[in-house]
Amino acid sequence: MLITCPYCGPRDVIEFTYQGDGNRERPQPASQDIDAWNAYVYDRLNPAGDHNEIWQHSGGCRAHVRVVRNTLTHDISSTAFAHGGHKSAARHRTEAKS
Amino acid sequence: MVERQLPVRLSPLEPEYHPGSHGNFEQGVDVILSETRPGSILQLAAWPGEEKRLMSAIYKVAGLALPDGAGGGVANGVRAAFGFAPGKFTVVDEAEGLAAAFCGVVTPDVGTVTDLSHGRTAIRIAGPKAEWVLAKFFAIDFALTAFPVGAGRSTTHHDVFAQIQRSGGDQFDIYVFRSFARSFWKALCHASEEVGYEVQ
Ligand SMILES: [Zn+2]
């Protein structure tokens, strides 16, 4: 499986570390909203198809990458920096298929 | 007054560094391996949005004009610089003292300067089979069109991080952790045996 890092270009999956489900929204640290924390920790969409994921290019530029991966085929339809700060550095952008 | 003694710079490769021709060199030496021992190896990082200011600081201090774009770099034989991550650059100089030269220029509102001169070992591989040998270690595209002269890459060999700059058409400079350098060097020598190699 190849993941196209927005900075480094296509690299083998062995250079990446999975950072988890990209659909989760972490409550503010001081939040006492039990339902929100419960959803953050336990609720997963678990789709058979396109899935939003966060990967880190830990064996490369170390950027966090927002990846859309198909859980049935491993096809990756888009990748982008997870953080906006260094957007100008992006060279290898893949776009979601329409 | 006590006389100040300069510390002797030791190479981590020393016990395994054997100048001369090795391996299958009867048909010719197809790669040359060497340790370049630069005096300064720095990591410069820009805060988000400050990349251009950091790049102009590199030009001001080191005289190296970095091209735009991910992994862009330049090498002139004495100094070298390349991008290895968003907003982050490796800058290398034959001479010591480059970190001090940057300190007044890369101000805290622009980014940070980290002196890695003693933390990295620089290994050069040159020759017609350099791409061939490196392809055994690193799962990246070494073709000149995909990896142009001056450009840098961050990647791994056996899960150990390395930075590679193409400093010539068939020449690459590899920056590895000093503590892993001897291990990598031995592996590089073994991988070069089939093509015939010379250690300089
Ligand atoms: Zn990367």
C-alpha cells in the first residue's frame, strides 16, 4: 500500500504510523460532557468503504496526514496535511475522486 | 594560564573504515564510499508561515538559495541545504561554527536552530551504481527525474531514520544518527560488494 504524503510524495505504508479514526472530535480537556467523551473514545463508524483516517509519516517528514482510505480495497482517494500551518509546503496533493 | 586543548574529532566509523578497494572490484569500482565529516550539521525549523523568512536567513548566512517546493535543496561542494519536512531544513557546512552564525539571524519569531553536528554522521556514495546500491536500502525513487540534484529526502532503512541529499548526478550524501552510523556503514559496504567499491 502506498500513501502519498503531501510533502514527500508516494511512500510505502511501512514509513507511516496509524494515528486513528479521523472522524473523532476530541472534547475540550476541561469538558465534563460524558456523552461527548464517550463518543470520542468508543463510537466508530466502521464503514465498509471510504474511511477518514489520520496517519503520521513517522519514517519520513513526520507530518500528520489526513487520509481517505477504502477499507474494502485499500484504495486511497485523498491525502492532505492534517494541520493547516504548512499548507504552502504541499507539493504532492491527491484529490478525492468525484 | 592553562593551555586549551582542542578535542580530537573521532569518527564513529573508525573501526570499520578501511580505505582501499573491496568486494568485486576486478571488473572496476562502481561506487566510492566516504565519510565527508562536515564541521556543521544544523536543523533549522520555521514556525508556520515563517518559511520564507527562514529561507532568506539561510541565504543570508550560508549563501545558499533554496528552490521553492518540498524537498528542494542546493549543494555547492562546501555548503549544502535541503528541505526535509514542512518548514524544516538541514544546513551543512565543511567548517565548524555555523550554528553560532545563525543564532543572531534566526530570531525566536522566525524559528529554531538545532546544532546536530555531533549527532549525525555524513556518508557519501558516488559512482554509476550509487542509485542501484541505495535502492536496496530505501523504498524511494532514485531516478534523476524524480530525485533531482540538490533535492533532499527523509526516509528510513530498516526502520531507522535517514536523510539523503543528491549532491551530484551520481552522488548522494546520507545523514544518519551517529549511534547507528557504524551499523549503517557496514551494511552499505556489504551492499556495495557486488558492484566493487572503494573507500576513500
Ligand atoms: Zn512525508
